[in-house]
Amino acid sequence: MKLIFYTLIIVCLAGCTTTGKNHPYADSYFAGVSNHGKTVDEAYLTAGDKAFIIGTQNGLFPDMGSHIRGEMGGIWTLPIKLADGFRLKLTDAETQKEDGLTKADTFINYPFGNRFVYPPTNGVLVDRMQFAPEGKKGVVVQYTFENTAETSRTLTLDFTLDTELIPVWFSKQNGIIDGKDTTEWDASANTFHAWDTDNNWHAVWGTDAPATNGNVEQASLVTTLQLKPGEKNRVTYVICGSTESPQEARTLLTDLITNKESLLAQKKDLYYALLKRSRIDIPDKHLEETYNWVKINTQWLVSDLDGIGRFLGAGAGEYPWLFGCDNSYALQGVTATGDFELAQSTLSLLKDVSEKVNGNGRIIHEMSSNGFVYNKGNTQETPHFILAVWKTFLWTGDMDFLRRQYPYILQGIQWLTEEMDKNRNLFPEGYGIMEVSGLNAELIDVAVYTQQALEVTAQMALLMDNRDLAEAYRAKAETLKEKINTCFWNEEESIYCDFYGSKEQAISVAQGALRQLSYRTDTVHLTEKIDFYNKLLEQIKQLPDSTEQGWFTNKNWVINTPMETGIAPREKAIRSLDKIRTEHSSEYGPYLSAVERNQAMTISTSVQAMSEASYGRTEEMLWYVNGIARTLHQTLPGSINEMLPTTLPGAIPSYMFLYGCPVQAWTIYGIATPIITHIFGVSPDAYHKQVVFEPHIPAGWDKLSLSDVRIGNNLFSIRITKEKDRTVYEITSKEDDWNYTLRLPDATDIPLTGKKNRVVF
């Protein structure tokens, strides 16, 4: 054993008073990232918590998406859409030559907005900057014009909004019917007002440019701009919405036009603070960049809906609303990066909505932004939610939050272990994460997350002074763990099975897979896949009718969940992890189905990374994390597509989102969570004011740090420096009344207190 030297140094640490604006760490992100003209037909997002814009990076607004077919793009102030898009036409007063600014050459993405650079038009340079102010149901679009000619220019600007006041997805099924739109021009205010004749939906738009006229027939604002040689000028357009009254929208429009600069500054401050919190400095600068953009991406998906609440949406483009499954993964990264409020409000909303529509502990799968629940919940989502609540509590230490969740969690455990376990074998029935036709059985992910839910609810029960219940849950969790590792394990394949059940269920699953293959339009290895399931069906049919066992039918990525949660015995885990890496994965991580072998997603790779981390395999974990990181900027500059890789099958337009959202919430689980909880080894217990740091340093990483990581009411930082024959660990705590432990590579625990410590190993 190495000799260990450590020094306890108590110093007075004031809270960091350096503002984000003076912090160079954020500067490179605020400089933006360009598509260099390469992804002009891909989708982009202008994000705000009450309004957003979706279009393509050439500045246009084609029909987009599938939930409301062709209508998922445009300008939204959920739960309504305001417009399909907008466009600007320039007319030279002298020559009467028109330019419709049809396509931008370059798109630049910023944390706080986007910029479009257009090709020169008749000696005038034009770019467009847009952002969605936080807390406002409106967007700001600013055009900058520069006259590069030697003579003065007079331009007529014609800004047209293509209004389309419609409700969000899953409205018609609930009696919310779109009516006809009507538009009027208010000459006294130089603004347009459009409204739905059957609903209280309103859009108002205007500009800060003087001498404006309104072309009612085309719903366009017309104004004149004069530019001297070399002069630059900027014109701002604002589009606002309301589901209350036109007066509300008009008041907001005035606010946004008047305060656009301060609103943009506030938006920048939000992202400065986000980048400063839980910031990392690591040798792998591309991974560091990815980590920061993923934090930014997550903020882009925050939605704050009147009468509903604040939550993290699943994905921009197609799934901006509330999901149970997605958040149970994503919020683990959200808490690790310090946004406790978002994690708690999202989980609280999931509980409240589930309690309203289910009332029995079951957690919903999906709620549209109109408040209507489409799917009352797949079985896996209830235990997964319970696990997410517990992990949020570990980071926050908020006992009031836990107490509010606890009664419904107890109902959830009862629902899982009684109503959903008809044969009382501890394996709840029902669909899990993989929405595969026929896969309605006792699934591996449902069983694993139920085992975890029992474990953590036992710990909750202890905090609530219910020791008998805690013991009962703990015993049941241990029994279920043993059964998973026995019944689901396939010794011949060295891997866990997709589900446990009867011969009849196995036949149903195989037939369901064949049905789904029959709908496929791509033909890559399709015959081979069909042959696999036909042969599997024949093999199953040869078995006795009484056969009940684990079935290895789909080879779905969720067979990794026993390793993700660490309940697999190490010998089985390593065999399984090695097999998945060599036989079930592309260069980006595990296939969604190792039978079909044609798609991977950030979530499947994320779970695989966390699975490797559970068994201390840092290099293997990092390989998967980098599989995600390599796709940064490929579809949307500054973001990672939901699907890995982002190449589209056939000629499907990317903006139809049939191959994944360009911004996806659960990506943070595969980037931030392994970096913070494994590489830096942060294991919090905020309620007891305790933390364990157990770093796992990748090969070649000689200097790394994590700063201002939020745990409870405290901020911690850890800096690690590897020298020739020793490693130096420096840990600081803002508060001095916490106990924390450094666990060294030889498993030695060094107890620490105070505000600053230095350990040499």
C-alpha cells in the first residue's frame, strides 16, 4: 500500500462573486457554433420556456413532423401554434428589384438564440438573429442590414407572418377543435392581430421600425429603410401569443419591443449561470465541449405551461411535452449538474398528473402540452420514477419534497407488486421501455427497475420511521434480485433475456416482431431479420406447451439494465458487457435490437456507459460516452441527435423527425451522469450532509477538476493532479459543517471535514 499523506486546511471561502460575464469559461459557447453551410436542410430550435421556433437551418419553414403531420415546426406558445413561419422580402426603391431572402448560407447556433447569414443581395448584407425570451409568450426576430455600396440605398421591407393558430397534438381527440383564422390590421398601433374564430387563441405581431403599413391581404408589415454607404441598421419584429385575450398579447408585444436588449441579457445570464454550475476541466476538450452543450441542450427543453407547471420536455421537434420514461433518465443528469428545481418540479408534475388520471400509483408515459394524457403509463415507468425521486432526494436532501412524493410511491409499489403481478412471481407484467408489438410480458427492464424501486423505497420508509415496511421491502428486493439473476440469465448466450414467460407469450413476441418488420420501408438485411424470427418461431413451437423460462427473442438494449443498476453478479456482468460490446454494438453503442442491428440511440449507449461504470470499467465506459460525443454538431450545431448515427435511411427528410429529435433530454444521462458520478465519483447524501468522492481517472488524464457541484445547500469542488509517482486530490466545500470522504484507488477511505482539504496518494 502506498503511504497516504493528507492535510486538513481550514480556510474562509466566500461564495464566488465573479459573474458569468467575466468568466472566460463561457465565452467560447457564447461565440456560437456554425454549420459552415453543411446542414442547411436540417432542423433547428430557438428555445424558450414559453415560446419556441422550429424551422430548417436555411431559414425556411417547410412542413415538419408527424404527430400533427407537417405542423410540428413554426412558432409555438404551447399549447397553441401561432404561425407556420415568417419571411422577409426586400425591394430596392430605385431599381424595384426584389429579393425574397429565400435561403441562408450559414446558420450559427448560440445557447441563447440563432443567427442566419444570407448571401449578399444587391450590395446589401443581411443576417437574422432570433431568440425567445424566458418567461414570455413571444419571440424576437432581428434583421441587420449593411449597405456595402458607395451610394445610399432605400429598401422596402415586407415581413409576412404565415399564421396558423392550431392546438397542440392530442387536442382534437379531447374536443379541442381548430377554427378558422381571421386577421386584422391596427393602424393606430402598427400591429397585426390574428385570432381563431372558435377559440380564445390570439397572435399579435409588430415591429420597432417607423412608418409601418399593413398589407392585410398578405398579413405583412411593410416599412421603409434608408441606408447610407457603409451604414448598418437593425429592424426588430416581435410575434406574441395568448390564450386569454388580444390585450394580453399586445401588452407583451410592447414589453418585448421595449425591453428586447435587457431580455436578451437576462437570457444570456441564465446560460452563463448554467455553464458555471458543475463545470468541468478535463484533458479531453471535445468531451468537455459536449458536456457543456448537453447542459445547454437540456435547458432548451424546459417548458413552463400556464395552469400546468414547469418541466423538462423529452425532445425538440416531435416530443416537447411531458414523459415519464425520458425524465426518469434525464433528471439523473439534471440533478448531477445542479438544477434541483427543474428536477423537483418535473417529478412533482409527473406525480400530480398521474395521481389525477390513475390514482393508484401508476406513473404516466406521456402528457401533451394541453394537459391530456395519451398513455397512462408503461409498467416500467412507475418503478423508474420512484428511483428518480430517490436519486433527486440524495442530491437535494429535501425532505419536504420526499414526503410529498412518498404516499404515491407507496401506492406505486402496491400497484407493481399486486395489480401488475397476477401470478405473484415478483415479476410485474406489462410493457416496458421497448414499445415492441407483442412484447407485453414480464420484461427485464420492468423487473430490474422494480427491484431498485423496492430497495430505495425501503430507505424512504426508514426515514419515515416505518421500519417494518422497510424490512419487508428490503427482503422483497433481495429475493427479486436473486430471481432476476436466475430466471432472466441465459448461460449459453452469456447474457440476460428480454423477458420471462410462457411458450405462448414467446410466440406472441416473435409474431409481433414479424408484424413490425412487415411495415418497414427500408430493405437492409430485411430478409435476414425475417428469417431469424421465423426460425425462432419454429424452435419455440417445438418446446412443450408448459415451458416457462427466460426468452432471448429481440436482443433489445434493455437487457443491460441488470448491469446499469449493478445488481448483476460481477462474473455474469463482465461476460455480458464484453458480449454486448463485441456482438451487439455499432461504433456508437448498442443497437436498439441486436437482431435488427440498424439503429442505436443516445439512451441505449447511455445505459451501456452507466453499466460499465457500475463495475469500475472506466475505459470501457468512456468508449460509449465518446460514441455519443462524436456526433456533436452532426445534425444541429451545438446539439446531439437522438439517433446514433444521424444518417437517415433512404430519402426521409430529417425535419420530419422520423429519425429522432435533434435535441433530446435523456442525452444528459449518458454524458453528465458518468462524468460526475463515475469519473469524479460523486456520491451524495445531502440529507445527512455527507458526500463520498471515489474518482476513477481515465488513462492519460493527468489534470481534471469539477467545480461548484451543487449538493444540498452546499457547493463542492474537486481537483485531481497526477504527478510522476503520486496523485494529489484537492477538495473544497463552501460550508464547513459537512462530512465527506475521499475513497482512494486502493479502497482506503479518508474522512474529511472543513472547507479545504488536500490529500496526496
